[in-house]
Amino acid sequence: MQKFDTPCIKTGDFAKLCGTNKRTLFHYDEIGLFSPAYTDEKGYRFYSETQCDIFFTITYLKELGMPLKEIKSYISHQSPAAMERLLTEQMTQVEAEMKRLSHIRTVIDTKLSLLHQARQLQDVSGLSPVFPETQEEDELLILSEPLYSDDHDLLFSGLCRHIGDCRREELNSGYPYGAMMPWPSLECGNFDTYAYFFTKTRLPQEQIPPDRTIHKKRAGNYAAVYLRGNYYASEGAFEALLSWVRREQKTAGAFVYKEAVLDELSARKEEYLTRISVFLTDSQEPQPRRQAAKPQTPSAAYRDSRMISM
């Protein structure tokens, strides 16, 4: 330890204290960003323990992506007002990054959950038997515009719009898109009519934009069948589901839900796994509806107008 006005330590010791290396300290000194408290006549650098906080702040700002040139500019013109402004800006960036990482974590968690479901059904080959399943909690589905069509071009364009809307508004929680078919169409032998495409979300309902049409897929009892292989070769699955509901004398809900468990992200085409199910009910199934409009601040109204126009 040297005897200066402020106690100082050598470069190597300061580097260890701050979790860095001497090369970084030399570079910061050379570009005028962070200089030692004292340099003796032999050129040896010495740093004060009080400089640790400055070095840590530089490190945090650098990790947030702030260029060293900008950090240097702040250090050269530091003041309480400048510090407050800088930290406020960085806090906004940190919160945005935390939101982005939280969304990525949700997507990963969803994919892992789907893989776990698939492992429970690894013995399914071709078409599984139809069997009752219990859905423990309500699920929120974000819907496309109403389609009620079997026209391929119309359905494809509707699906593309739906996927694009969900991506732009960050509504996808990692589930593959699904489809809803009207049960009455299936009863008439029409297996190609799609009512809606949907994206299942784990977002709270209050975070879904009010212009989005949502559908609550109710907790309760379902009849389900699983299809291994081509997602679109599902006529046999629909027929099996119809036969089971009739044989068991059950009352089906308004829609059949078709959703991937394993898709092209995690399996070859012949290994795809699709769940096709229908709600079993003695009461009316909830119908799709738009969110109720909420009072909005001017900024929120501007944000929503941008979403609608995209």
C-alpha cells in the first residue's frame, strides 16, 4: 500500500478487486475513459478503492450495450442531473430487456411442456383410441377473423394474417397455432371447414389488446384423439371422434379443437403429433368474443391504433 493523499493499490490488485484484468484497465487509461488515481515516476499505476464504484458503473453501462465513447462523454461531463438522466434511460432499456427475456423464457417453458406431453404419448402410432381427458384450467385462445370456409386460399391468407398479428403484438407464448372446426359441420360429414385459427396464450386477459378476439377454452371434460404423422390427414380422427361421441351418447360443444403437440420444430413429418378434441357439455359453450374496450390514455390509444394499422 502506497502513502498518498488517498490510499491506493497496484493495478493487479485493483483488477482482482473489480473482477477484471490489467489489460482492460490499461486500455481504459489509454482512451481517457478511466485513469488511475496516481502514476509514479516509473510509470506504475495506482488506483483508489473509491474508484471501484466508477469502474462498476462503466462495466454495467458497457454490458447494456452503451459504447465506450458515450460512457466517456458522460464521465467527462458528470453531474447529478446527468447521472439521473443516464440511469433513467438505462432503466428503460433494462426493463425492456427483462420483458424480452421473460417472453423467451415463457416460450421455452411452453416448448418443454409440449415435449413432456409428447413423451407421455410416445406409444401412439397412427391414430390413438378416443378417450376422455380432463382440462384442469381455462385456456385463453386468441382467434383469427371468422372464416367458416373450406376454401384453401382464403384459409391460408387468414392464417398468415393471424400469425403476423400475434408476432407483431408479442402474443405467442410458444404454442403452435391451432384450428377450430364447427362441430355441426363435422356431423354433416364436412371435415374441411375451418371456423377460426387460434394461438393459445399464457398472457393474463388484461394484457391482450382489446381489438383481439378471444375465446375461453373451458376447463372440464373433453373427448380427445391423437394423430401421429401428417397434420392434415385427419379425416379418420374426425370420424373416430364423431363415432365415440355418438356411441357414448355425449353432448359435444360448438367446436372441435385441432392443435399440434409435436410439429416441425421438434420432429420429422412422420412423427408429428396432433391432438383433436371436443368439449363434452350439458350447457352452452362460451362463444368467441372481442375484448371489452377499456378507457385509454392518449399514448395507449396511439399504441393500439398502430397495432390495428399493421
